[in-house]
Amino acid sequence: MRVLLADDQKELRSAMRLLLEQEPDMQLVGEVTEVIDLIEEVGAALPDLLLLDWELPELKATDAGKRLLAVLHGRHPHLLVIVLSGRPESSRSALAAGANAFVSKTEPPEKLLAALQSLRRIAHTDGNSE
């Protein structure tokens, strides 16, 4: 499964990179720190899965996350999205906007691994991954 990581926190990107390296069939195909680069990078890297920080500065505007996911899903209908956030209360809005899963950054790594496993099964069923 090809994964793109979108987060502006260097430490979190590093931790995610290490976590993904331990997972079989997971390949990190790119990292972005700004929404402006995200749509282009999704088109270039063609990931199966996007790990998206819901607190990227450009997403703080009302409905910005919803609009971003609508654009991404419009252009890449099979793209799976896990939203990451330090604010657990963001779960409802992220899932309503079209995210496949939500993981709080305050939760242990096992929560993210469980979400990855679940979406990996979906990708294999749909024929999305390598």
C-alpha cells in the first residue's frame, strides 16, 4: 500500500515514517507539509492512502477540510484517508467530510496500526494496492 503523509510537524512525520517502515506492504511515497502541495503530490505519487493532519494551517478555515477531501476524492475516487489530529473532538467533522478513519495523535501507535490494517483490507478487496 502506497502512503502519502501530510503533516507540518517534523517530529510526527519522523515517527510515522518509522512506524510505516515496520509495516509489511506499506511504502511511504511522499511527505508534504502544506495543503497547497498536497493535491499535486497526490496526483504525482498516486498513493493508496493519505495520512492527513487535520490541523494543517490551511485547513483551519471552516469547511476547508471538507472541501479538500471533496477535491481529492473527485480526482482520486479510490484514495483512502486517515485523518490525524491532536484534537479528538475533530473526529466527527473529519469522518463527515469523507475520511475513512480518524486517529487522535494522543492515542498510542497501536490505534493507527489498527486503522492501517483495516484500510489495507479495503484496498486489497478493491484492488487498489500493489
